[in-house]
Amino acid sequence: MYLLSNAVKFTERGSIAVTAKPVDGVVELSVVDTGIGIPAEALPHIFEQFRQVEGQRRRPEGTGLAIVRKSVELLAGSVAVESQVGKGTRFTLWIGDYGGYCGLLLTRLS
């Protein structure tokens, strides 16, 4: 939910897409926006607690993306980010599909 709220906050024009699909025994969830993007030099640090991208509208605590990463890791998953300033950002999460239930649900919903 945090990734989606960030996408809304940093995308004044353009689009936001959320996708979920089974991939190689895990569920891949992506949140993609056409917002302001994240500078390349900030990308290695955005999942660190209390780090924020300089010059962007901010939340006071700077913990949201650190919580996202930790939550995904607790589910034996991983998270990655790709971004270009002025073009947008893609966050991708991979989370284990315990017993195939997530894949089955996604198949039925599509």
C-alpha cells in the first residue's frame, strides 16, 4: 500500500499501474508510475531507514521504504527499484507463493 500511495503522491500527470503475476514459483508484484522519478545517485540508499531523496516532498520520518523492504524480506521475498528522473519509477516485489495459492488466485482473477 505504501508503494501505491507514493506513486500517487509523486505522479501529478500520467499513469500508475499495479500488476501481479505468478513467475517461477513466486508472485511478482509491480507498481509503476510516470511520476517525477528518483535520481540515480539516490537509488542505492532509498531502502535505508531515515533516508529521503533530497528536494522531494517528504514524510517526516523517512521510514516507509525501509518498512517495505523489511516486510518483503520477512516473507522470504525481495524488492527492487528502477527509476529515471522525469520518466517515472518501477518497484517490483517478489514474494513466495506458499502452496500455489497466490498463483491460483491470480489466474482466476485474470
